[in-house]
Amino acid sequence: MKLSAETLEKNWTTFNTLLKSACGEKIDSLFDIFGERIVMCPLNLKEDQGGAYPGAMVEHALSLAMQMRKMNKSFSMEIDSFSIIKTALLHNIGRVGDENNSLFVNQDSDWHREKLGQMYKYNEDIPKMSISHRTLYILQSFGIELTRDEWLAIQIAHGSHFEENRYYVNHEPSLAMLLQQSNNFINHCSRISK
């Protein structure tokens, strides 16, 4: 899949506007360093995982924010809308990489692209960190303040199957559950629509 330049620009404008409303001007310094990479960041390495194309991370984040808002309203969870925006739009920001390098680079092996659908590979020049840990590191580096529930939602966003997240099972804040369930719902719907 390929997003048009107009779609990329529209998604970026929406992403930028929403985060400025939730985070204030502090987000500008993060955008100064990571802006272009955020716009073009894929969501996954492989086509069968969904989102293995430029712009997929932002596209997914915007869909996730919309789904979280719908579920929040439907279930009368009364979770703060700025917390929803922050966690939905920023929980994957670690996928852009670090200050100098992208995490995902184009797959240069034709075999991997054709046989496995692996459009990207991990950049070997970047220090190893989980997506959640890199996200939290980036956010604190740029002074983006998070509440306890926002921090935990981002930390455990990628599931309890990770060792560092097992501790929180059955004790997740509502925001974390909303993020995970909304993400599961979006991923499920995209799989069945194929």
C-alpha cells in the first residue's frame, strides 16, 4: 500500500494539531528532530503484519485515537481526552528510532522482500531498546510530561507477553486497557477486511 502525498500531509497536520493541544509547545522540539521520520515511519516490518509502508505509523495512531475516543464514550469510562490523544499518538513513537537514525530501514534483500514480504529491517546501527522503552526515553528527553496512567499505558501497550509487562496483569489502569483493546479491535478489523 502507498499513501498519497496529500494523505501523508493531511495525516501529519492532524497528528501535529492534536499533539499540540495535548502536550503544548514542548512537542515542537520533538517534531523539529523527528518530524519527517514520524511522517514517513512504517508501523511494521512485514506486509502480513499490516502497516509495512511509509506513513503507516501515523495513520494507525490516528485511527487508534478515534477508536479510543469511541470506546471511552460507549463504555462511559470518562478518561481524559488529552490522555487518550497522548497515548494513542505517542505510544509507538519509539518506532522512529533515535535522534540520529531510523529504526526501520528499507530491506535490501530481494529474497526477504519477495518470499517473506519483509519490506523493512531493523537498523543495526541503533542501540537496542524495546519500542515502549525507546518511546518513554524519547518523551522524557523532550520534556513531554506524562501522568502515571499515561506512562503505564505506553509501557504496557505492546502486551503482557513481554516479561517487563507481566507484573501489571490484572492491575492495568483503565487508559492502558482502552489503548490495548482499541488497538486489538483495529488490528482485528484490518485482518478480516483483507
